[in-house]
Amino acid sequence: MAKISLESLRSIDGYIASALVDAESGMLLAGDGTAIALELAAAGNTEVLRAKRKVANALKLNDSIEDILISLTKQYHVLRPLESNQKLFLYLVLERGKANLAMARHELRSFEKSVDIA
């Protein structure tokens, strides 16, 4: 896999950190930002994604997860499985008071389409 730069995500309003994560192992493949322990967050959010996928399958929803939003009082955490490779997901941390969630989700979707992740 080519080295992926997450630097362009810094332009998102309220940006704190971001990561590209292997959804099977929980391993951090790329990270940007020092305000959060990204390796710990990658592993923990892998479990969140696995749990949601398990529930969706059990409910026979016949649908895929576009993103998962975790709203904290001071932050938003967004998990977005890649359309091109469901074994990977993007993780974005935003300062809630400065973020525009709709725009952040749009920018994350655009970022995903701009990178070549094989």
C-alpha cells in the first residue's frame, strides 16, 4: 500500500486528528494529529465498527455503513469505512464547537475519492 497523507484533512473546520485504520487488525496505517492517542483510538474504534457490522448483519439490514458518528460533549468522532475497500476506515476527530458536521462528512467523502488505496 502506498503511503497515504492525511494532511489535507487539516483544512476541515474543527480538525483535531485523523487516521487510516485496518478494520481487521485495528492497526493504525496512517495518522495525523497529536492531541489524541491514535493507536489506541484505532484499536478501540475497530471494535465499534465490528460491533455495528455484527448488529447490522444480525438484523439482516442488507445495507452497508456509510459512517458512524460518536457525539461527545466537546468532540465529534467520525468512522468512515472506505467504499473502495471495506477492510479500511477513516477516523476523524473534530472539535464540536468549531465543526460543521455536514461539511466535514462531505469533505471526508471527497478525500476518500481523491486517494488511491489499493
